Amino acid sequence: MFLSVFDMFKVGIGPSSSHTMGPMVAAERFLAKMRASPFQFVGLRASLHGSLAFTGVGHATDRATILGLAGFTPKNYDVEKAEAALKEISQTRLITVDGLEPLKFDPKVDLIFDYDTHLEGHANGMMLMATDAQGDVTLREVYYSIGGGFVVTEDELAAGKDSDEGAPVPYPFKSAAEMLEMAQASGKSIAGMKRANEESRGGAENLAKGSKRLWQVMNDCINRGLETDGVLPGGLYVKRRAKGIHEALLAERGMNQQAPHTINDWMSAYAMAVNEENAAGGQVVTAPTNGAAGVMPATLRYYLDHVPGASESHIEDFLLTAAAIGGLVKFNASISGAEAGCQAEVGSAAAMSAAGLCAVMGGTPEQIENAAEIALEHHLGMTCDPVKGLVQVPCIERNGLGAIKAVSAASLALRGDGSHLVPLDACIETMRQTGIDMSDKYKETSLGGLAVNVPNC
């Protein structure tokens, strides 16, 4: 099993990898299918189902779908051009995109939030349709946004194509147990094995440049969040807090008798900065999702800025180790809040971050596996119940606590020798089973929990 670090960590836009980036990617794929079709198309339609319907407005799924059909992608997204395109489509009721004739599309009629029809493959389902001159559907595809910006068609999901089909890699571990066995047999670290796998596919130069780019985007996102205040969009009137917390922490530096627990505020500020940017629709890195995008940057920034002896030369090892753990979670369970609750998002992010931090602080493969298990175990059962369907409450603060748990888990693991009672594989399987048993109203539908017990305005 191989999942590239650049699949796990993708540069994209907020507020959601599954609800914003995913639909945009699905629309991009549908346009390609239309261009390859012999039919003459006159119009477009789209329907959103499951979590994409219930929390779609709060996650900007409607905007993302329309913009995706207009040719925008997470990689080429430009705010000003996007706003202009949305305005033009609303006025003309036409979508004009390269390689196709102008297509009829009325956002008020042709984009449907279907709360009643359940698509069987995944909680995040959408149907894209192209029509002829009579308004009949002549091309149709069902897509599932399965978390972290990953998208599969109905047929691909049924065929099990949400997995690697490339050339063999040197260390194809599918479980934590296999990972540890391979590490022991090869004498390599987890990062070393993951590096060998990456280089066998993309080369060392691509890995080095790509890793540097990922951290640059993560760190820039932290810095933007620490420098920006105001109120987040969406109608909850949630105030940005990261800037104020950061300024207070800077002012307190050097003061006598500063409480040791203040380090938690630094980590929270870093994480909240990222997720405030994400909530505002800014550029983030899926780690492994947008909703959990702040945990890993905060943990890595904590390491670089606060741990004696830290070195930027270890960033690649951090990312590789984290990606190895994230791949195990995605392959054996889920990273989708709509499928398994927030345990699959912030829980996975904390496990990945704990593993990465443990690695760069000299942890053995066994200690790294232990760190990931500790972090994930203590997120088991965490629900996903965003107020008003927005990635703001409880998501922003939750990332801060996820980073704190990640650091604590790594520290605890480093205090031991790697031996522990609950294997990471067992914890991942427990998370999967818990997600299956969890009520749908607690899985990114905003039908339960905080979403119904906190006023939405």
C-alpha cells in the first residue's frame, strides 16, 4: 500500500477538504468526461446528498460545485476571479468553460440540496449531470468526496480503486505491525522507509522540493492567521482570536514566574491561526483534512520554535513519518468526519503529528507507533457537530487541543521503550468500528450535539 505524502498533504482552499475541495475536484473530473464524450451538451445540473447537503451551505459546497463546473480547481483558485465568475453565472445563467459550448445553469434551479435521497457509497455524495437541448440527462456521474480532498466515482468505489495501483515500492506496509517488522528487518526509520517509497516513484529532488513547499504553505498560513483579526464569515460572528493570543504571549515573554502551561497557549495560537484562515476560505494544506489542518502545522511550529536543538533539516522526516501514519488510518479506517466523526479528522491529525514529533525528537519506530496510538486513542468517539455547518465551532479550538494532545502523546511515548498494551492497528480498527456505530447526526450533518444546542445566530 502506497499513498504519497503529496496525496496526504495537498495545498488547497478552505473551509473544507471534503465539502469544498472535493466537489471542486469532482466537477473538474466531470468536465473532462464531458469533453471526451461524443454528445452535444446544452446544460448542467448537480445534486448534493448526505453531509454535502446537510452542511453544504456552511462549508461553501454550493459555491465550490459551481466554481468547479466553471473550471476552477483548488490549485488554480483565485478569489477575485471566482467572485466575478459566480456573479456572471448568477446573472447570465450560463457557464462558459474551455473546450465546451456555453452551458445553461441556473444556480437557484440546477443545484439541488437533496436531503432525502441517500447515496449508498459514502456520506459525502454528489451527482453531476449534463443535459441535451430537450433537457434530458445524457451524461451522469456519481462522485463521493471521501475526505482530505480525495474523490472517487461510484464505479471506482465499488471496484476498490481508492487504493494505490502504481509500480511496487520497496516498503509496502499496510498495517502498523508490518511497518514495524519492515523497520526492524531493514534497519531503517519509518521516515527512511517512506522516503525510499517516495523516491522510487517521484525521485529525491521532487520529494525535497515538495516537502519544502508544503511546510512553506503551512507556516505562511500560521503567520497570516497570527496577523489577522476581525470576524469570520458565515453568520455566527465568531471573532478571530489567534492574533490577540499571540500578541499577549509575545508581551509576556521574559516576564518573571511565567506559568509553564503557557506553552499550551502557543500551540493553540498556532493551530487556531490556521483554522481561522481555513474558516475564512484561505489557503491551507490538508493534514489530513482542512477541518484538522491546524494540528500538524502547530505541532511542527512548536518543535521548531520551542524545542532546544530543533532543526529545519528534520521537517522532511516529520512530514514523511506523519504521512506514513496517515496512510495507515486512511487505508484501514477513515479520515472523513462525515463517515466517522471528528475522531477521523482531528484524531488522525493528532496521531500523525505525535508520530512526526516523536520521530524528529529521536524516537524509535516502536516509540513512534506508540505516540500515534496514544494520540488517536484519546480522540476515540469524538463527534463532528459543527454549529450551523461551519468549520468554526468547535473546530477551531479543537485543533489547538489536538496539537496539545499530539505533543503530550509524543512526550509520553519518548518516556517509554515503545512497548504498550494497545497496538496502533487495534486503535485504528476501533476508530473504524466506532465510526460505523456513531449516529449519523454526530457525523458532520449538524443534526445533533453542539449544532442543535447552541443558537445559530
